[in-house]
Amino acid sequence: MLSRMFSGTGFQVEKDEDGCYFIDRPGEPFTPILHYLQTGVFLPPKDPVSLEAVKQEADFYQVPGLVKYFKISYIPFNIESKILTDPMKISLKKMLDPKLVNWKLILDSTISGQTAQVFDSAVKMKSRILVVIQSSSGYVFGAYVADTFGTGPTGWVVGNKDTFLWTLRNNNTPVKLITDGTVVTGHFSSCGLHLGNSNGELDAFCSNTCANPSAFKNLAPGYNATVDANLLAGSSKWTPLRMEVFETTN
């Protein structure tokens, strides 16, 4: 729309008596749009009313990048997290099924502790679980488990391709790790959240011996073996600062 106004065809904009082009639209909401057009960086207003005004102008001017931004990011992502910042929520939301927007906190390690048993109890017989972990280094990462957690040492089998690992890489270039479809055993009883088998797995929050909270060196079978083992938490061994577990209510 903006280009058509000055292209000589289609919708035309008239000049005012001072020789300036006048567009009869609100000026203030256009400021973030102008910044985006000049720099390629969109700085959304934090105020919801102001953000809605910018969305309306982006729709009117049909700026492709912003139309896409609002289509992906503007749908409310209802998750009360002490770990995730608003930019982190947007990044994580893009990785999930767009319909999964409502989340209920079922475990906060600062309240309930971060033992494997606490985790087991929180997720037993549940599916579509989002695990959010913050390491002492500041990295934020975790897993989305679409499968149902069981009640015994074998727990569940990763057969659902919607299950994935994710990392925000200290809020730089988020990464989503999906399986290649390989069916690998996952379990949670007494050992926290595992994806893979005992010979080569990512252990979400306890150690090789299930005694200390740290991670295995290797990613699970079925994931890209060329991925650096330090990718998720910034190191192959890490200590959790906080863990939150959510269940979708959609």
C-alpha cells in the first residue's frame, strides 16, 4: 500500500498547500513502522494499546514483514514464567504448535525442589508438557514432550515427532532440535527427564548417575549427532538455577 501511494498507479496521495504529501492516518503508531523500514528492526511498544495501534497501521500499509510478525507473535501466549522474558516467550511460541497458547504451571523448582521424584510426580500420566530450565550460566532451554509420561522406569517412548528439544542460547538465535523419527526410549522414573537411552542421551536435569543435577554430554539418538554438545546449556555439564514445568490447557 505504501509503495502504491507513490508509484503513479492505484491509490494516490495528494500534496497539501505546502507541497507535502498528507496521509490521513495516525502519525504516532507509524514511528515504529518507519524505524523498521529504515533499519529492518522492529521495536514493538510494550503498552498493549500502543501495540494494537501499530498492528492496525501495519495492516493498513501492508508491510509484509510486520504483517507476518503480528500473525505469528500477536496471538496471546499465556504463560506465567519467572524464567522467560517477553522476547523469549515470542521465540518459544514460534517453535510450538500455534494452537498451544495457554499454559498452567505444575512445577516450580524454587518452591517444590528439583529432584527427579518431584518432577516424576508433577508429570505422571500427563502429555504436552513444556519444560523450561535456566542454568547458572544464564542459558534458558528445555523440552516439549508431546507424548504421555508413564508410571514406571520405562516411562514413555518417543514416537511423536512433535516432541523436541529447544534452546534460546542465552537469548541469541533460538534453536529447535527435532527428531528424525527414530523411536528411542525415554524415561523419567527416578532419573528426571531423559530423551534417549543410557548410552547416548540428553538428560534434562540430572547427571549420568542421577545423583547431581547436570547434563549428559551427548544428545539423544534420533537427533542431529553433529550438534555441539554445548549447544543447549552452553556446556555439556551444567547446573540448573531454576526449572519450571507447564501443562497446556488447550
